Amino acid sequence: LHTHHSTTSKTRKKRLGGSQSKSQFDDFDNIQELDKNKDWTMLLAPTFLGEPQYQNGKTWLIFPDLKECELAKEDWAGQRYREATFTTIEAVTDGSVEGGYDAPWGSNLMSGLSKLMGGEDGDAGLLGDQNALDDLDTVGDANLWLVIQPGNGGPVEDWVNCEKMALASPETPMVVINGALDKVKGGFYPKVFFPKLAATVDRFWKKFECTFYLKPFSDKGVYGWLYRVYPEPWQVVWENVTPDKNGNAEVEYVLVDVLDERPSYAEVVSMLVNASQNKK
């Protein structure tokens, strides 16, 4: 969880994130990841609605595509969720920002095909139901944007469009949920192949503050986590797995270090290796 604009005990014998969280031994496919991020955001959004400035559609739920927006409206039909505005990155940027929406390759073809198949009845809904989109002109300007998983598992143009949104409305706070900003800021996408995305990194994405972070590590035979909740410091947690008296695996979470600055990948691994060796 990144946004623009605790004391921890030494040892924990429970899974960080709760009993239903996945460990580094599990894999999420892209659909599962989108579903989890969508559902988490739907639970987050109502927590803002106690404040008048976030009511009456002023909290925008910005989905990566129309189908995700449609599914969210179907799955979360309660009135408390409808206090928010349901929309997409394309709907926010198309026609309302300088340069318009940066469309991913092939999307115009699919959109055109959907309209052609719909004929007199309108869009056939190949990319999702247009009726799932709330009317942005009716609700007026947003006071909060919650952007759900842009770019990660989808088109890189999502990240480019997020910057366009922010430039068009610089006073609106933008919160990005699982947008894989480590990839964006860390140079995962080569500038020679993704020049537009690369241009956004220093001037936009590196200005984001990480407000909640939980990353599993599995390297050199050790397991652990890098964890942070803003404004607390960064915490490195070693995952020590030992057999209990019945021979079943017991997981012990041991706080290894607390740091003001985020450690690098290599530094975290080194800390975990040292913790494992010192335990023996």
C-alpha cells in the first residue's frame, strides 16, 4: 500500500497477516491477486466514510479495468459500499487529462469489436458492463483516490495513466493498493523498451510513501519478512520453522532488526542468515 501526497514483540507464533494469509510457499495467480486486492479495498473504503469529505461519492474506487469494476459492484452490493464512486483508470483519464488515456496494445481493437458486436443495442460488453461505471460528472471532483492494483499483472500503461491523473488533479490524494511499485522504481522495466513508464519514475513514483508493506523472503535456505506500517520503522522478521513435540511444524516469528531506512534485498537476506546461524 503506497500513498502520494508499534511496538513489536521479539517473538510471535502466528502468521503475519492472520491465519488466512498466504505464505511464501503459496502462489497467487493474477485473478486471485486481483480478487484479493479488490476485496481488501472494498473493506478499506468504508473506514473513510465517517468523515463528510469522503462521503457522497467523494471516495473513488479506481479499478484497473471495466470487468474488475463490474465484479466489485456485483460482489459488494451493500449501501455502505455504494457511498463510494466505482470507476476505472480509463474512465478517469479518457478525455479529462492532457494527452488522454494511454491505451494498452490491442485494447482499441477489442473495444471496437465489442461495439460492433453490440450493434444498435450498444456495447456488447466484451470488456465488461459499461453500466458498472458511475457518472463522474454527477459526483464532481474526488477527495480520495483508491487505485486498485494498477499495472501489476496488467498493462504498464496503467502506471503512466496514474501519473496523468495526478497531474490533472494534484490536490487529490492517491492511494495505490498493491501496484508493484518496487518493480517500477527498481528498474524492472528497461527504459529502452518502456520509455514512457521510465519517464514517470523519478518525477512521480519515487515520491510515494509506503504506508503498509509485507514482503516474503526465501533465499539461501532462510525464510522471513520485511514489514512496515507507516509511520513505524521497517522490521525484519525471521521465520523459524521447528518441529513441535508431536512432530508437526511450528512456525516462530522472530524480530531480527528495526530500521529507520528500508534495507535492500541483500541486507535483509544477510540479516535472516545471521539470525538462523545464531539460533543454532
